[in-house]
Amino acid sequence: MPRIASWLESIARRLKNRGGFWFPAVKWFINRAYHFVSIGYRLNMYLDDKSLGGPWVSEFYQFVGVLFGILWIALIECPVLTGLIWVVFGLLLAFHRVAEIVLFSLHWLLVAEASVSSSRRSLLGFLLNLCEIGIYFTVAYLLLGWFAPSEDAWAALYASLSSVFSLTVPTGLRDAGWPQAIARVQLAISWMLVALIVANVVGAIDRSENSQKP
């Protein structure tokens, strides 16, 4: 019994020093996954090494992401982009950007410890992330042919963006297994980002001003 008690005490000390039982492992996994997947993070690190980094890097990267997604939707019906190679490339691009946004959001929520320099900038960033979710899921749906034939590319984009901001499943998708399953993944990601937006807005409230008497 004394040996068992000593062993349990040793485990308890280690867990206490680690800061928890499972949470440190979750933080480690999210941190590693984000650093491995995120092109934006690597770009930030590269420019920081060149003393050229700053808030503009992530903003510019996000702007390029939005612009590239819209451009892909505009050209998606061109014959040159309907080949198998381009379809696979488009799907990889779309789901990579979605994964990058999800990992960034989880990293921002669970891993990052630095204080937010600008809550308004963070709010705008999350709103653009919501738009990107709608854009890149639209790219995937169109490449897979999951929208009804009557829906053109811009109608599909409108349906996807509307679903993101209304937190519903996109209309016009084929009523089948995989389209509906992926649409619910999009819905879950949208819910997560909306929750982060709400948390950002609540965190931006200056409680000291609220406590002042009129």
C-alpha cells in the first residue's frame, strides 16, 4: 500500500506540473497541427525572420484567400478547369483552407496565450473566416457536382454564404448522403466560428466603463 500511495502521489505531482490530465495533450496536438498545416503561420514566421512581419501579413493572406476563392468560382465552369487534375487540386485547396481556418480558430481559443492586440481586428478576421467557409465549401460542392443543375455558380455561392450566416444547411444541394453529410460539417464549423465571434465581442467589453456611474 505505501508503494501504491507513493506511486499515485508521483503521478499527481506530474499532472499538477503539467497543468492538467488531457488538456495539455490537446493543446500540444492543436499547436503542432496548426504549425504543420497553416501556410499563413509559415509565412508569418518567414517574414518575422526578415523583420518584415506584422498584422498586415495575416490580413493580406486572408484577403488573397477570399479573392482566390471567388476567382475560382467565377472560372469554375471553364473547360480547362473541369479536368480531373483541376478537380482534385480544387478540392485539396478548398479543404486545406477550411482545415487551416478550423485549426487557427482552435489555436486562438485553446492555445494562444498572448493578449489580443485589437478585438475589432479579430472580429473582422473571424467574419472573413466565415465568408471563406462559405466560399470554399461552394468550390467543393461545385467541383463534386452536388448542386442541382438549375443552380449556377453564383446562386450556389449565395446559398452557401446564406447558410453560413443563418446557421442552416445550404439549399439547392442534392438530397443524398455525402452532400448532406458535408453540409452538416460546414454547419458545425460555422457554429464554432460564430461562437468565437460572440466570445470576441464579449471579451471586448470594457467592464471598467460599465462599472462607472453615469
